[in-house]
Amino acid sequence: MPSYQFIKQLIRPMFFRLYCSIFLIAIGVVPYVQSQTSVVTYHYDNARTGQNVNENLLTPANVNKGSFGFRFSQPVDGYIVGQPLYLSNVATPNGGTHNVVYVATLHDSVYAFDADTNTGSNAAPLWYVNFTNPAAGITTASGAYLPCYDVTQYPEAGVVGTPVIDPVSGTLYVVAKTNENGVVYHRLHALDVTNGSEKFSAPIAIGGSFISQTGTRIPFVSLHAMNRPGLLLNNGILYIGFGSNGCNDSAHGWVLAYNATTLMPEGIYNTSPDKGVASIWHTGAGLAADSEGYIYGSTGEGDLTANLGGQDFGSAVLKFAQGNGTLSEADYFSPYNQAILSADDLDLSSSGVVVLPDQPGSFPHLLVASGKQGTVYLLNRDNLGQYNPVMDSQIVQELPKAVGAMFSTPLYWNNRVYFSGNAHPIVAYTLNNGLLQSPPVQSTTQPGGHAPVLSSNGTNNGVLWVIEGKVLSAFNALTLQALYNTGQAGTRDALPPQPHFSTEMVVGGKVYVGTQTNLMVYGLLPSVSNVSGGNQTGTVASQLPVPLQVQLIDPYSKQSVPGEAVTFSDGGKGGTFGTPTVVTDSNGLASTTYTFGKVARTVTITASNPNAVPTTFTETGSPAPLKWLVVSTGAKQSTPVTTSFPAPIVTKAADIYGNGIPGVVVSYSDGGIGGTFSSSQVTTDSTGKASTIYTTSSKAQTLSITASAPGSSGIKISETAVAGPPAVATAASGNNQTVSTDTILPSALTVYVADQYGNPVSGASVSFSDGGAGGTFSSTPVLTGMNGQATTSYSTPSTTGPITITAVMGTLSTTFSETAQ
């Protein structure tokens, strides 16, 4: 094994370090320093942090189902497994400058689409290339030429790994797998980003051999290899990682290096020359690089012999050094339970590795790795730790089985490391003095899935994006609270099935997702904005004087959007529109008239488009002119004289449709019979009602109260004033009669009961008694009638003499003097 220090010295000449710095800055892939307008490699940078910190459009406030969703899609000819890439302001041969999104498919195709729209001439790709030629026997690798296809469920394996772009030379590098008349090849293509033409004498066949320590030559065999990791461009060298097709046949893990300009080989490395396997998978993540030019990757199951002087690195994290046309292992780490991981298919390489920015503490240069077991390994890049068969105490930190099975790459942002473990909550660990703080400071209940990415404006407005199942979700990066997912808006935002390990890209306010059939683009929805017609007042059943007009505005270009249907609705409030659905004109304008229904009220009118943020108008329908007064409450009441009715008399001023009219002066009168009103003139309230309290006069009677208002014929309200409590009881008739014994008095005995004002009191109970004289009454007690009188007949006793008859009603009484002879 070569000396680590020797290799470091080998690749560190001053001129080389100067070249590295200039080149990295030029292409925007220095770790943690990103281009504001381009995404040229997997997970945004060569450190694979997954953070786009130059996103100034998408925020936790506007990423929601109301203002964010599906924008458009582009069909493709096969699965998009690799992450989309993006360049801004690309001049294309067909004319014009475009922001361009690049995708590659398993059908050996590369597409360049306008990144902002699929309308007009942009409905077609800006350019498209395919690396097959069936007429010449060149097809994608499939069937017998794609071993283990059932593991990944890939029907073919054309372009799997994410390409990489050199924006300085304007070159997109892509590795394509083809079956050429029964022989499987991997070829490196170098495409002009403006038109898709080949550059630098590309394509070249990828190949070569690795010579083991024993002198055995192990050839690279494309049939048994898959370029699942994304490509890495670092210091002018392209690094291409390989593993098996998905099963452990005659496969090895490989890293091949090529000069990005000459396409000449710059090194080849086999991770397991003796026993095989040790695939580099990374579930799509590219090999990582640090600022010193070292390359990092991890391997899947396989034997570990490096600790015994061998060259096999199964279940390991590897550090590679590049120098003088060679690629060599400079350091490694393998967990203490490496044999168990390999035997149980708990691949360390199911997760990509991430180079962290320099940290305070004893170990400033850190690397994060994980795998199917869900254990987090925090490694010192200056000394990865190699292998300890007892425990992993030699590394900086280990969190055993902490994050769930990782089929994704960790994410770094704002001094936090995020993990999206399979069927496990997404978690975020804070870094403190170079260590991950456990337990995680945030956790969601939604399980993770594919590799997450993060968009932010520096350290503000962080949004974490992840695909799980058939759903793209967004979370507040600080709280990990859910903001949006493609299932919230139903079919509008539905995401078609994705292939295994597809990774979304967020740039320029849009999210790009590769699926099995399309490139899906999500972003801020256009907005329907008010132009005129808002806040009007009109009479019910009449048309608003000014039409309602809106304009559909794109949030990115700030330009109007023509040809889109805008639907106006008052939510069932009974109004009518001249045209309820209007297509925006060339200026993005849509207008319609509105006629109120028959109910006077404030109406909210919504103008909406299924793919836009709606707007609302607030309109007020006022009542028609006064038509009549109606009694609302308080009619047909009864109360004693000189008292108030128990309920107020409430009158409603109404138009022809029954709407209450405010501000109408209602006058009340009892026709001069002597009663009083709390107010004889009352102005109707906002509901059109006027209320007064009436106090009766001292006369018991049926009375009629008149309510009138200008423009109305008025109404009569019937009420009743009844007598007060009994105050007087007198003998009205039948007094001082003389008859024979056992004879009925010729005149009946009548008692009159009245209140204090002389109003007859009805219903009063009057009891008659002759004090035991022995006479009889036809009835006792007797109730007074409406005239206040209670009447009974009396038959004298059988004995002669004077008789005193007493009539009693409560505390009141009167007497009759009669004689029997």
C-alpha cells in the first residue's frame, strides 16, 4: 500500500494547486460556492452537499398548494434516472437564448429543453441526441445484455448516471451503455451544450484493465457494470464510478478517470481485484471531491483484505488520490462489522458520501457516510481510520442505526446534516464543534425516500425537497414541518411514477423531476390579478357599472399569460355573469359583467384558473327603493293599561325583494288615544329594522298603531290594552228587594268590578254569601264578564226577616240588603 503522505506530496505541486483553484472557481464547483444560475453536477457541488443557496424565489411562505404546483412537462423516450442539470442564458443554433435543462434517459438519449416553458417553439426539445442506431445493430442494453434487470426494474440501461457539465468549455459529459451487435459498451460522450454535437473526438469507449498486486490483469467488462454514480469533474479530470447491474455476478467496483479535454485515460481503479464485487452504487450520487483534490466514494458488499495487505475494499469508504496519470487509494475506512454488512447485503454504498465544510474542533476536515443499516459515520478526511475489528472508536463519531436505511445521500445546509432514511422520519442533526448533536433537533413524521435537496437564499428561507413513493414533498428546512406535496392538489400536481433513485433539482424558482415518461416541472403558479371592477356598490338585480377585469401574470417573467381560461364565480350567491369563463387575450386580460342577485349583501367574487393563484373582488349589493313596511316582531300583544308591551314593536323597511333598507325614518302613531312611544320616529338599522316601545294609556281597549315612512303606505299594528288589577267592587243591581220566603229575588244580584281607572275587570272571581240565613244562590263564585259584572240569582230562606248578602272579591267586598216576609 502506498504511503498516504507520499501521495499527498505527489499531487500538491504549487502550479497544480493553483490550476485547481482557478479551474474550480471558473466552473462553479468549489465546495459550498455555487453558481447563481447553473447546476452542473449531481447534488449541486462536488462536495455533494445538495444545497442551492442562491434560490431567491421559493420560500416557506409561498411553497404551498395555493401558490405552488405543476407548471409543465416534457415527454421523453425512457426513464430519467440521473438528476437534471441546468444552464442559464445558453445561445442555441435555432435562435435565441434559453435557460436550459438537460436530462438523459435509459433509452440512451439526451434532451435539452427550455427550462421555463413548453409553449410555442419550446414545445420541442432545443436539441436531442440518441446514441443508438438499430439499423447498424446498436441498441440499448436490455434483456440478456442487462443482467439483474429485475433488481432495479430498469427495462434498459442506456444513460443511468447523472451527466456533468463544464460550463467553461460548454461541454456536457455523459456515459451511455449500448449493445453493439451483441457486445456491450460504455462510451463517454462530450456534447456541445448548445447543440448536442460531439466534441473532443468523442465518443470514446470506456475500458482498460487493472493490474493487481499479484500481477493479475482484471479487464473492465461493460456487460457486468453499471454507471449508477453521477459523473464527477474535478481539476480537469472526469471520474466515472461503476458497480454491478444490481446483482453480484462477475462485477467489480470501478473508478475510471479521463482527461476532460483530450479524453485520454488518467487512471483506473478496481475496488476488489481479488474477490470481486465491492460495487460503487451511491444510489445515483456522484463521487465526491474536497478542495485538495481528493476523491471519495463508498463500496457495497464484498471482502475486506486491505487490512491484511490485500486490495479488496468491500463495505468501505475510500479516499482516492490523482497524480501523474494514475488513480490510487490514499486512505479508507471500513466498519468493524464489515463482514456482517457484506453478508447481509447491508450496503455501505447505498448512500452517497458528503464532504462537509471545515469545522471547528479537533477534526476540521470531515466526511459523512451512511448505508442500508442506517448508521451514520462521521469521518476525519485527514485519517479515515481504516479498520478496527472490535469497534469503530478510531473515527470521529458513529450514530448506530440512527437514521433508517439510507437509499439516498445526506444533505448539508446551515450547519446541519439532514438524512432521509427509507420508511424513517427525515431528521436534521446540528453540527457543534465538529460533532453531530444527538438526538436530532427536528424530525418529521413523514418517511424519507430519495435523496433530498435544499433551496435557500443563503441561510434564509430554507426549503427541503424530497421524493418518497410517487410524491414530491417540501418541508421548512428549519422546522421540518410539511409545506407542500404533489398529492395535495389532486390530479393537478400528480407525479407520474419515478424510476429508482431519481433525484429532483431545484433552481431558478422551479423544481425539475425526472419520471419514467416525462420531465415534470413544478414552480410558482401564475397569479390572477385584479385590474378593475373591485369594491363597487350596486342595487340588487342590477348590473355593476364597471366590468370585472383581471390579468394573468407569470411570477417568473412578470409577463402576461394569454390563452388561459379564467372562471368567475360568486360562490352560489345568485348573481349572474355576462360570461362566466373567459379566455385571456393577448395581453393576458379577461373581463366579464356581473349582475347581482335579489339578496342585498356583500358578495365575494373569485376569478380563478386551475393552474394559477386566484384573486377575489368584493362587491356590495344594496337594496332597491322602499316598497313597503312589514311587521317584524311585536304585533298582537296584550298588556295592562299604563304599562309597556312586553316586546318592542319592530318594523322592517323592505324593498320589492324583501331586503331590509337601512336609514329609513319610520313614524309611529296610536291615533291620539293617549299612549306613548319610547320614540315615535326611528331610523332603520343596517338590517332595515326600526324598533320602539309602546306604553298604553289608562283606557282598556283594542288599539291600532300605525307605522309609516316616506314612500310607503304604512301598516296597522293591532294591540290590546286590558284593565289593570281590581280596585273597586260595587253592587250594581239587585239591592233592597223584599219577597216572600222560599222565593227567588226578582232581580239578580250583580256586582261590578273595575280597576283604578274605572275600566271593567273581567275574569275576577266573586263569591256570594248570606251569612248562614239559609237562602240559596244559583251560582257562587261567579266570574266577571267583559263588562266587569258578576251576576247570580238568590232564593230566600223559609224564615222571615232581613238578609244581608256579602259579595267578596279578594280584599274587595260589597253588600246587598234583602227582606224575606
